[in-house]
Amino acid sequence: MNRIVCRRPLKIGEKWLGGTQVFTCIPVTSTTQADLRRDIRSAAALHPDAIEWRADFYDQADQPDALADTLRAIAPEAGGAAILFTLRAQKEGGAKFIPVPTRIEAIHACCRTGLVAMADFELRGGSADEICSVRDICREAKTRLILSSHYFENTPPEEELRRVLSAEQEAGADICKCAVMPQSFEDVLTLMRATYRARTGDIEGPMITMSMGELGKITRIIGGSFGSDLTFAAGSNASAPGQVPAQTLARLWELLQ
């Protein structure tokens, strides 16, 4: 797939995020360690570039030390895939409410294991000081920080989307992320225009954008051509509406070569 590469790609493991190839990431939403092992093993068999552990679904999501111990136990199942650790805030799509200090402590505990290649925290997930704390934790652990923003009800105007992505970059994100919900195909075009213009103008490092749901599904397939550097694909379960099964996505990209 022809695509616009970013000006400052990042090395994630042995691969470059923001380079000529779009990353595929498979989310895992298991609630128990036994299911987590199984589902990560199943995801790894599809050879993604990354596996996202959506730890907010886990039955010990509010226990930072337990999360770190679980991470140590499950990491070998990921094979060569980079691990993205996400403890999503409930107000931005998380499975349950977890106080911000606990979420930050969990990021700290898991990053200290040396097993987390990328960690996600919401731009609106805490105060400016709390975002700085997460940024410092990630830098100390050599973990790449994704600052994300989610709009589950609508698609903001293009100028607002670009402003949000720029705000994430200015707050210290290594990777900027924005997900929106379209109400029309015009909304899908808005997301794609914002992605293209952010990539060619505002955002220097890797960027992840998507339009969710059935209307927005196309952005998960061809978003890389407009400047998005990673797409989330469904393994055994989807973590957000509109995710394309990983095997289907791989076949579609093959056809687009």
C-alpha cells in the first residue's frame, strides 16, 4: 500500500512505526489470566506487529502489582509482537472505573517490568501534572507513550481534530491517537482529511487515527495511505466497533499492493 511516512518514525522492537509499513495491533480483552494466556497466544499466531492488553477488562484491573505480575506471566505468549499496555479510562470507553492515581501506578508497575513497548493514556485522562507523570514514567522505562482522545458520539470538525492531535504532541506523546464516531460518510471524510493534513503539516511522529463503527471501517483498511501508522484489528474479540478481523485485513492489504 502506498502511504505517507511520518517525519520521525519510532523503532518498536525490531520494526519502525511510522515507516513504509502500517502496524497491525490486535487487542485482547480477557478477564482472567488463563483466558489472557490463551487469547494472546491466539493473537500472536496471526503475526501482528503489536498486541494490546486492554487491562481495564481484567479481573484485577485495579491492582497495579497484580497487573505487573500477570504481565510477566503472559509476555512470553506474545512471541515477537510488541506489547501495548492500555488501562482505559471508563469515560473514554474503559470497561470499569479505576481512579487516575491507580491507573498511573499501574502504568508505572507494568513499565518497570521492561516488557511494555507502548503505553496508552488519555489526553483528557488526568491533569497536566498527571500526564507529565505518565510521560516521565514512560521515558524512564524506555516505553513509547500514546496519548489518545476518543469521541464515541460524534466526529468533531477537522480543525478540532488537528488541534487535539497537536495538543497530544505538545503534551509529550511519542504517538498521537484520535478515534471518532461518524454519523455520515462526510464524517469519515473529515477524519481522513484531518489525518492527511496532520501528517503533512502538524504531526512529526507516528499517529493513529480511525473512524469507528460500520461507516468508519474503511479508515481501518486504507487509513495508512492518508498518514495513520497503526490499525487495530480483531483477533478472537473486537475491543471497539468496526475493527476488521486480522486475517481479512492482511488479505485486503495484500490485494492493495
